[in-house]
Amino acid sequence: MKTFEHRSELWLSRPLAEVFAFFSNAANLETLTPPWLRFQVLTPQPIPMAVGTRIQYRLRLNGLPLRWESQITAWEPPHRFVDQQLRGPYRLWYHEHTFFEHDGRACVRDHVTYSVFGGTLVNSLFVAPDVRRIFAYRTQKLVELFPANI
């Protein structure tokens, strides 16, 4: 199975505790997901985050309705957590979120390893551009939510 990667890093002028608290609330994933995906968390709130927590979602990808279920496979507050797809549009989706702080500023790093049906061609034409757009939107929203001057 051919795998692909996406990496991003963003520095926010806010403390690590505040930024990690935001990511600890699964409902905030709706805020960080572009409207064109019509993403909705289906698991009843609040969702206690821990290793083994499963979260179900509904979204539309290129107009097609999809269900997605992920599981938290690592939970190390406030520095790291991992979610993995159990069911969804990818053959594999492994998303590691890492956080650290320097001089009162939090760094958010994402490392996604994924695989798609159709391999390199489908990834190049459809999936990789969508993944880049999704994370660009996420970056924009985080900058709006955690402005430098508060």
C-alpha cells in the first residue's frame, strides 16, 4: 500500500495550555474544517478524550456523503495526540498532532500519513490538493481564533 504524507507547522502567540485545551474539545474540529466539507461530529458531546476514544463524523467529499470514524490511539496532554481512521474515505489515515511552547508561544505541528484507493494518480489529482486546502483553511481559522494581540 502506497502511503503519502502531509506536514504542517503553525506558531500561535498564545500559551500551550490554551491551545491544547482547544484541541482537546472534539467539537472544535467542526470549526477547523472547511464549510465545503459539511463536516459534523455525530458522537454526543462532551467527548472525553483518552486512548481508545472513538469519534464518529459525517461529511461530504466532492458531493458524496460519507461517514468517518476515528479512534484516539495516543493521548499525552498537553504535548501530543494521535487519531486514526477506523472507517472512512481513506485506506489509511494516521494523524499525529504535537504541541510545544517557547517564550509563551505554542507551536502546533501536524503529521498525517495516509493512503488512498487509486494510489498515486488519485492522490495527485484529487486527494493531495484537498488535503492541502483543508489544512490551509485550518491554519487560517487557528490564526483567527488565537490572534497575537489580546
